[in-house]
Amino acid sequence: MERFERRARPATASARPKLKKFLLRYYPPGIVLEYEHAGELMQRSVDLLDLVPDTDADTLVNAITAQESMIKESHREPLRKLVKKLQAKLRAVSTKSFALVNELRAHILPLTNCAFNKSGDKFITGSYDRTCKVFHTDTGEEIHTLEGHKNVVYAIAFNNPYGDKIITGSFDKTCKLWDANSGECYYTLRGHASEIVCLGFNPQSTVIATGSMDNTAKLWDVEKGVETCTLVGHTAEIVSLSFNTSGDQIVTGGFDHDSRVWDVRSGRCVHTLKGHGAEVSSTVFNYAGDKVVSGSIDRTCRLWDVGGGRCEQVWRGHSDEVLDVCFDATGRRAVSASADATARVYDVPAGSLAHVLEGHEGEISKVAFNPQGTRVMTASSDKMCKLWAADTGACAQTLEGHTDEIFSCAFNYEGDYIITGSKDNTCRIWKA
């Protein structure tokens, strides 16, 4: 499947694209074609989501060459070497343990969330003290305090992969867009009638989405700081949202028991994903954008086909509310976290349960795969984070030291840093 990056522009029929160079993308595996077309430098990615270490490189190069007219015979050997490099990266799976490198008491009131930029050299924290702070990961040095909200800063995000902008969503009903380097506030986005509880950038960093307790989501233009449309259709609070990779669709999950898929350009609801018997707690696209997974207070997860808007699988087994769900980078696995103190890993192509992750003594509110897809991280009210082997379900490491519930955890892009945020008012940085 081909994807156009942020610099892509509409092509003209009279110009013939000319390949300039190849770029690698490790997670998920892919090769980016950088080319010139009608005087514009553009990029297109060829996704290799099924690549494994024993994939025959020559067969794959033949398939890519047949698909991409820009690739000539002289490009075959460089392309083959890149495929081999991707396979070497897949083989070089780190089994190192993580060690604590920093503990920060960042705010005067409890934290609400934390997040890395793509490279992992910076991270941000939100707080009940109405601020967001930006830190250097290695040193723990505070770079900026983003001040201006009049209530809790609840939802925060970098515009990854670029990392030069930050958004903060607040109980004061506004979202603010900030310069990550200078700390300057570009815009305050006003329009919601109630608290903002979820938000995100599209991968191209051109659109911001905000979800609110007012039952709506709004889309905003990053460059102009203006609302482009309001997504109206949910009949209860929107608590989760996610863009697909190409940025042309967004999925929202609400307390009305439904998830909805929307067309970003028009604001039209494409599908209403109905079937859950209680509030939807989390919903997210896979990388390819053809599947959505949703988790619900009804104790189930559902796998949805985006094209048809139909439910493909209902995963049962949790004995309490499902609080979080996610896919790995390739979309081959999904995981759910529950108030029953377990997480469950699913084989998406097979539609089956792969592993039950047991060992926590309190509810698991957050779950994440590392970029390589080899580890699952769970954050729990038992004050611990655990790392699990995705292929066996065995517990690989327990991250201990927090003195209260852990509500947030994240890997950086390389998977060698972890951040954990706790109600003990601290965040901890761990390095492999």
C-alpha cells in the first residue's frame, strides 16, 4: 500500500516522476521513495508490513519493482540492500532490561499524562496545576513551562514524527498549540462547550483533532489555527480518537457505546461502528488503516473492518471493564488492558486470543507495544509497569518504584526509552 507524506503535492499529468533516492523506515518496515515530480520534491512510502527475517529479498524486490514504475534496473541492487538492512534490524531484537535513569517531581499537583517526541530526547507532562512542561530526557532538565490554561491540562501530544509542535487540551474547554522549541503559544483553539479529554495531530501535522465531553469532536487547521469542521453524531461524551496513517480518516469512541469513522476533509460520518453494550473506552486504527480495534466497559474488544464498517471479531474473556486497546506497528497483533488486572494479546489475522498477561494486582489502565512489536508494556494501579514478551506472553521485567497508581506509559520510537507517569506526582524515565 502506498502512502503520501506531508510534502506530497497533487501531480500533473505532463510531468514524469524521477526517483532521487531511497529512505528507510524501520517501524513499521517500509521504504520511502523520494522523487521529483513537476518541480516538486515528494515522497511516497512502500509499506512492507509482512516483512520477516526469512522473507526472500529477491522476490520482494521483484514485487516492488513491478509496482513502482520509477524503479529501474539500476535501482534493484540498492533496493535489495535496503531490504536486507530492514531484515537485519528485525533480527537485532534487544532483550536488554530497562534501568531507571531519572525521576522527576515535575508539578505541584498530580500529573495527568506524559508523552515522548519521536526521537525520545524530549518529553512532556500535563498536570492538574494547569500547565504542561517540556523536559530533556537524558538530563531531566526542564526546558519550558507552557502556561495559560485556566483548568486541568488533561490531554497532550507532540506532532510526531516532526516533534516541533505540542498541543494541550484542558478542562477549560480550549486546546492550545505551542512551538515545542521556543515554548511560544501559537493559537488558543476555542469552540467546545465542555472539557477536552482527547486530542491528536494527523501524521502529516496539518490537522488537529479534539474530542470533548460536549459529545463532539472538532478538526482544526494547524497553520491557521481555525476550526475546519465539527464532527456531530455521538450522543454522549467522546473519550477517544485516532487518525489513520494517511490522515484522511479519524475514528472516535464515545460513551454512547459507539465508535464512528469520519472523513477528515468533509467531516462526514462514514461508518457508525455499533455493537458494544456499554461505553467505548478506547478505539484506534491499525497502521494500514483498514482495521479498527475498540475496547469497552462491556468487557469486550471488537475488531472492525473499516471499508465495510462491520465487526469482524468480538474478543471476550475479560471479567471486568476494558480500559485501553492498541495495535502493534504492523497491525498483526492487538492488545487489551482491563480492570480485571490482566491484558490480552490477540493474533489479528487469525482473529484469535494469543496470550493472557497475568501478574498485576490492580487494574491495568494503559497498554502499549514497543515499536518492534516484541514487547507489551502495561501500567497498573498496583504501582508497577510490566514488560511482556509479545510472542510468548511471559513477563520479561517489572518496573518498580512508583508509590501510587501508574496511569501513563510510553515507548520512544527506537524502543530504548520508557516513560511512566504516576499519581505519586512523579514521572520516571527508564533506558535499556
